[in-house]
Amino acid sequence: MVKERLRQRSGGGGGGGGSARSGGAVGAGGAGRDDGSHERGRWWQQHRTVVTTLLLIAFVLLALAYASMRARQRRHAANVAHHAAAVLRAAHGEANDGDRSNSATTAATTTTTTAASAASTTVVVPPGTAPVGGPYEMTTGAQATHIQLSNGVVMPRVGFGTAGLRDSRRAVAAALDAGYTLIDTAAQVAVWYRNEIAIGDVLADRGGRDDIFITTKVHPQDHGATRARRSVDASLVHLRTTYVDLVLLHFPECWGDICDQDALPVEGTWRDSWRVLEALYDEKKIRAIGVSNFRAWQLDELHTFARIQPHVIQTWFDPYEQATDVRERCSRYGWHFQAYSTLGSQWWSTVHANPVIDRRWLHERDERHALLRVAARHPQRSLAQLVLRWSLQHGVSVVPKSNNAQHIAENIDVFDARHRLDDDDVRAIDALGGTLRRE
């Protein structure tokens, strides 16, 4: 019995010893695992902030990229919808709503795309500009935001001009933020511009041009078969794009100090440069072509000379300088008229003030000045808005400029029907034509 009990105790001890050894082995393994977990925990404590920050940045970048992609898709879809609506309505000859001026014509028509309060409509208006000599309300209102040129290209009717800006990058960014989709610039050598590169930078910073309509110009110093092509190629590089929507010949020839007297002699004439624009249009590097600052007789010559007719004619136009002869040529030949310096900036060298939007100058000149009388009837609108609206109601597209973000935003807020000027308002401003002379 005693032996039996001793044997059982020994076996139990052996079992206990085995258990202890087994338990010890497990304990040792657990301790190893605990050491590994501790190391991993310590690494996480040390790097948790960095990892979390990197993950957060990656998430934000992905979200921004997705939002940008969706925004581009929406803009593209809206652009396609506007264009499709214009083509379909023009094809079906849809009649205009509202008042129609007595200038209705059976000639070829230009389709104008209208957007008001997030809804788009399309109206059909005569090609180029409205008939010269009287008020012209574009049916559903001059709130038409786009016009279809004679070749089918759709162009915004209010763009942002960039001549003489103090800070082109900041001003162009403000214009894009305000909703402008046309930027008007000129060759980098143009003395009043020199901002193609800056504009290209701004567009690149925003992910590319998307639906932005870009206008640039060939400087008269670059007239000629070789240099005009080189000028456009340089503009494509500066603007970081493979095509330009509209290229204009800036001037028919050099004058004053606009050309560098130390540069090589001008290679050719505007006729040589026009042939270059026609070739680049055929190559689809340019979607539309035109000229700027051509006189009426030069436009007659261009009409006869051109293999491809110009789509846009741009020149100075404001209440005092109404470019009647140039607008008449546009109406006659089916070209679209676009104005620059509509808000009076061309008069500084003559009257040393701005006679279009400077209320003090207007009061001193005549307390009953037509612009002041029109402004009194529209107290919620700035003089700039009223003059831009007057231009639109004459079928004229505009490219106002400003360095002031508030003014930039105001200048494109002119399409709503509430801005409509009645016939008396339009006639009052029309009567200012020729009343101020350049000395």
C-alpha cells in the first residue's frame, strides 16, 4: 500500500512535472509572442501620427481628384448640351420668343445659345452683328451667353480681356472663379499683354483648359509666311495647349512703337499671315480666325482676298466710338463683331479720364449726360454693366478687363433679363456716338 501510494505520488509528481514543463514551454512561447507584440506596439506608437497623416492626405487627394473629374465631366456635358441644342434648333428653324426687331432676315443665320437662371435657350439671329443704326433686342433678351460663329464654333459673348493688367495671374484666376469661359490675350511680344505664359500657368494649375475658349493674336512684327506660323506655334507652347479657339491678326501693320525697332525687319504683310491662319485652320490647330484693328476698306480687301472668310472681327467699340463702318461690314459679310475697350479705357490719353464709367467726369461735363440719365433709371446696376448690356443688345460680343475682383464679377453679370435696357435707353446711348473726338 505504502509502495503503491509512493508510486502514485511519484507519477502524480511526474505528471505535475510534465505539466510544469509543458506549462513552462508554453509560457516561454507566450513570452516570445508578447515581446513581438510589444515591439509592434511600440513601433505603432512611434509612427501612428505619420501613418495617419499620410493616409489622410491620400484620401483628400483622391477626393479632390474625383471631384475635379466630376466637375470636368459636368462642364463637358453642359457644353455638349448647349451646342447640340443650338444645332438642333437651328436645323428646325425654331422661332424666337419675345420681341423681334424689324431686322428679321431670310439670310443665313447664326445660332446664339442663351442661358438664364440655369436654363438654356437658343435664339436665331442674323450673322455677325445686328443691323447698324438702331436698337436691337435679341428676342429672349440679350441674356444669350454664347454665339455660334459662321463655321459652327460656339463662342462666349462676354470674355475677359487681359491687356494692361497689373497682375495677370491673379486677375485671370479671379475671372475664371467668376465664371468667365473666354480669355482674350495676345502674342507674348505684344507690348500691352505679355501674359500668354502666365495664362498658361493659371490654366495648368487648374488642371488644364477644359472648356475655356482661348483667343490670342499674331503681332504685326511677325507678319510673314514663316514668322506668323512660328508665332502661333509659340503661343501654343506658352498657353500649354495643342490648339487655340480663335487667332486674330492683331494689327494690319506696325505703327508707332508697337513693333520693336531693334528686331529683324518684318518678313511680310498681313496677307501672308492670313494665308498662314488659313493653313493652320485647315490643320485644326485653330478653330476660328479673324482680324483686329482693321479699317473698313481693309476689311473689304480681306473679304476679296480670303480663301477662308474671317469668323470674328475685333476692334474698339464704346458709346462714343461705335465703329459703325466696321460693324456694317460685319453685317454685310456675315462676320461676328467683337468689341474691346467697351468701358472707355481708350480715352485716357485724350481726356485724361474715363468718359464711360467715371461719374465725376460725366457730371462735370453734363449733369444731364445720357449715361447718367440711363443710370438713374437703373440704380441697381453699375455704369459698366449698363454699357456692356447696351453692347449685347446691339449683337456685339465684349471682352472687358479689370484688375478688381468685384468688378470682374460684375462685368459678366449682365445676361439676366432684369438688365434689359428699353429702346429709349439704347437710343440715348447710341446718340453719344461721335460726340467725343480723339485729339
